[in-house]
Amino acid sequence: MYIDCFMKIGILTYHCVPNFGAQLQAISTVGFLKRMGHEPIVLHWYPMELEQLYEGRIPQEQLHCHEVFTSDVLPVSRLCRTEDELVKEIERLHLDGMVVGSDALFKYTPSSVRNHPLRKLYRKIRGVQPHWDLMEGNPFFGHFAEKLTKKIPLCAFSVSSQNAPYRAMNAAETAYMKRGMDNFSFISVRDEWTKQMVEYVAHKSDVSITPDPVFSFNQNYYGVLPTKEEILQKFSLPDNYVLLSFSKHYMKADYIRQLADELLNNHLQPVAFPMPEVLQRFGLNKYIPLPLNPLDWYALIKYSKGYIGERMHPIVVSLHNAVPFFCFDEYGTYSSLIDRILGRHILSSSKTYLILKRAGLTDCMYSYHSQLPFPEVSTVVNGIKSFDCRKCSDFSKEMQVLYTKSMEMTLSEIETGSCMSTHNHLPL
């Protein structure tokens, strides 16, 4: 049942964290709701411990760049530091419904994992406890809905658990998480691992896998994206540039130098591409400096001849724009400590692998956790040069259609619930 009525819809996601993909998915969701004639309001939930966590990781100038972007581009509410402040803001805004998502909002560290001595030592050294170590007070699981004086429809869209080891949860944790998830009238997830988690915890059988909102960014963005000419001029780039984006956690400088030489031998210009935390140049002459705003970050990938590197959202942007890529996948988990020691990695727990499997492009990736030698640099560069852009474009169109249908279904749930709620509150 689709009821066409104007609504104020709250969006709860990682909208202001210093992460390019997180902000792009928020913009895309906002843009879709605008296109559908609704008023989206991004709930400015940013707990102090999460802000402090990023302050210890991200350069100050890049933090400021994301803060300015949040205030200038996104329709944000008043700042909420706690779940109780969030509830008050939802009621002050008189929202008709809410979308929770996308991003890794169902991420949770079970107490059995959290209390491991090494993890305790890490938290003590860092001095900050991530909010995903907690379930109580974390609004992404939906418990806040129980505090609202007027119930509004709540839907989760394309959420991920970021390969959370959900089977390590004890009975109390599982029951509490189920109670929160029961407050959602509709849940869709971004990957198979999270689907299994929601089915396991909430005993739901109708959980669908839906695309990340960045798969519809070109259709949903409501501003003006920089042109290719503007990007090339702004960053002094040649037309044939290929982006290389790596941390030092897994990658070695010698391998990057060999990869850069192979690119140059094939008339492609290697360019070091930053993550929000840092730019690792690995000795490359050409590089994109920080600070960098999310729209330029997106455009740099969109107009490139290829992306080689880590992280999920650069791969999603590449897929969305049929840009050749080769992914070095850092995601995934292990079923036990023994499996970690023995190197028995659960490949299906990697969110990037699951996307590429769906696209039929797993030959364009290498998993660090496989413990296999790095691929030959010639293999990586040939993968860029012979990339199947037609196959990628077809997949991108498929994701666009699925995204639109899935968001319309989400809106239908909200609209139906909102109209029923309004009817139930009409004076007799």
C-alpha cells in the first residue's frame, strides 16, 4: 500500500564522522527523500566518546573539513550527545517517521570478546571506549523508540554489522538486541553476514539485502558535482591518473613502488590517494593532499582511469561509475581465536567481498586475510586495463533499480505507519 503524503522524515546514521563514504551515503538518502517530495532531517547524534575517538585518529584540518561539510550540505537537527537528548529532539521536530541507515549501524562487540585481556589493554591505551562496545544507549538498535511518547514508524535501511561476531553474544545480549530490533517495522541490510545476524537475533525471515545508498549517488545528489576539468585543474592531474590508496597496516612500500613502475610502463600515472586518517605516499611524486572534502573525493574516483586500494566505499563509487578497480580487502572476521592463529578467515564475512561476489567481480580483489602472497603487479595493472566496464555498468544499473524499489518499500512502510498513527491520534 503506497500512500502519497508529505512527511518529515528523520535520518539516523553516521552523517558527521570524518569518513568520506559515511557522509556520501547520508547525502544520497537525503537526496532521495527530497526527490520524493518529503522533508528529510538528519538527526545530529554524535556522542562525545565517538567524537573523541576520531579526534585521536584524524588530523585537525580534516576533522574541520568534515564538520563544515556537515553543516553546509546536510539538513541537520540540533546536536544530540545522548539517547535521551535524541528522543527529545525527535519529539521537538514532530517527525512522521525515521530511517535508520545506511552504514555499519548494527556493529556490536559482545562482552565475551570485549573482555579479552588484549582488547582491554587496547582500550586502556587509547583511553576511549567505542560506542559499538555498548548496546544500551546506542540508538541504532532501536531501543530509543520505547521512550517516545508518540510512536512513529521506524525503518532500518541497508544497515551493516561490519562482520560483528554476533554468535559470541550471551543470552542476555541476544534478548536485549532482539527487543530493540522488534521496534523496527522494516529492516533491510547491506550484506549476507548482517542478514544472518538479524535472522539469528530477531528471528526474522523477511530480511532483504539492499544496496548502499552510494549506489544511487549520481541520481540523488542535490548539488553540483565538480566537473572533470575542474578536478584535473584543481589537483594538477593528467587525464590518465590512477589512484592508489593504502594504509601501512598491511601494505609494503616496495610493493607500491613496483606497482607504480608498472603503471607508468603502461602509460598510467600513479597518484597517492588519502584516507581521512592520513596520506600514505609510499614515495609517489603525485598525490592528493589532505584536507579533502567528500565531493572532491568522490569526483576524483569518478573521473580516474582506475582505483587500486583498500576500504569499501571507494569500491562502491567505482562500481557506481564503472571505474576500473582492484581491491585489497581488509575486512572479515574469524570464527575463533584458534582460526585467527591458523589463518582460517571467513571470507563471506567481508562486506566488500559480498558486494563483488554479487557483481561477479571477485577476480578484481585480493584478501589480506587469505595469507597468500600479494598478487603480481602485472596482474593488478592488467586487471585495470582489461576491466569489464560493461559488466560493471550493468551491475550498477541493477543496483540503482533495486535501491529505488527498496527505498520506495521503506517509504511505504513509513507512510502507512505515519498515517495510521495520525489517525489513531485524531480527536473523537
